[in-house]
Amino acid sequence: MTTTEIATIDHETTLWAERAENWKRVYCKGATDEEAFIFVETCKRTGLSPEKRQIYATKRWDSGQKREVLAPITSIDGQRLIAQRSKNYGGQIGPEWCGLDGVWRDVWLKPEAPAAARCGVIRKDWLQPLWSVAKFDSYCPKKDGKPVALWAKMPELMIAKCAEALALRRAFPDELGGLYTEDEMAQATLQEVKKKPPHDFDIYTFEEEKSAILRKICAQCGIHDLEGQREIATKMRDQRVKMKDLTEAISIEVASNIAAIEA
């Protein structure tokens, strides 16, 4: 590897580190360092930009961990871009919609929501397009039995985007594997919100709180390198140990004074 190539890699690494710090502050509010790292790495791997609203860092309630966790969510435009960058992408067929009669139509003009939508994705190295079907009831978020938000206003558009995202992910599993759109996750997110305890404040673990304090201290001191952050973390830990020893000593002295008074 030449000196120029090494310098280029170092420059790109520095740019990504600076971008990661900005994204963590703007797009990953309340995220742990690990969650922010996963989001930045996902952006780097996919080439999607949060500034262009191609990918989001979304908080979702995790029933297993009993807290909100950050998960990368793409927009349909982001998935289209990833497919377009593929050398094997040959376009799409549809979308099409059907009612309960099962008859597929290339335009939906009925006042009620369609029962399903389908979309076909063409790969240049395949003989046939890949079709995916999305049922309306499987994806539509509902409150009191009725569709909410855009699902109530534009049901045919929302379910068509779900069918398209499903088809794109099946056609390009390596590029889009594990990446879901906000429209696909709308129903799951609404169900998880219902399960979330009715607190008026966000729930953070002690480790998250320590990480937030450490980030704030490092930012105020202008420390951005990993070694400097470790040094600050070590000093914080030493201070906590001293405070613990001091608290125990005070407790012992207070207990002794109380015992002397009672005697």
C-alpha cells in the first residue's frame, strides 16, 4: 500500500469520525455509544444519508430489555437508492392493488382501503420478476379499530410502499437484509408503545446515564479521541470510589455519635 493510499484512508477515517460525532448529537439523541456506533456503521455500509432522510435512528420500546432501544430504519427512497446502485437492478412492475375479490388493478379508485398490494422487482440476472404481496391488515396501524395517520388518508399508497420494500429486500437480500422501512414497522411500533409503562419520563439505565455524562464532559473539554475519553472515564471512576469511601466513613462516624448520645 502506497503512502498516498494510507493518507487517503486516514483522511476518510477522520471524516467519518467527525461525521459520527455530529450524527450522534443530531440524529441519535438519547442513544448509547453502542447504539450510535451501530447507526453510523449502518449508514457507512449502506451509503444512506440521514440528512437526506434516507435513513433514521428510531427509538422503539424493547419489552425484553424494558427500555427504549435505537434501531436504524430506512425510508422507501433509501431502499430504492440501494437497489439502483446494484448492477443487477432492472426496474419494477406495479404496484397493483386488489380488494376482497382478489382481482388485481393497476389503479385503486374505491373509497375503502384495498385488501392488499403487490409489487414486482426485476433483476437483470433473473428470468422472471420477483413479486411480493402485502396484506393491508398485516401492516396497517390501528387505534380503536381504525387506521391512523396517513394510513387513513392514503391507504393505497402506504400498503404499496410496504409491498415494494418487501420485494426489494427479497430481491437484494445482501444489500437490504435486516433493513426495514418505517411504513413496514408502523403497526409493530404502535403495539410496542401500548406495552410501554405509562411513565412521564424516559427510562435510562445507570450505564446510559454514565455514558451521557462522560460524553458531555468530553465535549466540554474538547476531547474527541478514544484515549482521552478513557482517561476521563478512569478519573470519574476514581472519584466515585473516593466518594463511596467518604460516604461510608461519614456513616460510621454518625452511627458512633448516635450510639454515644444514646449511651
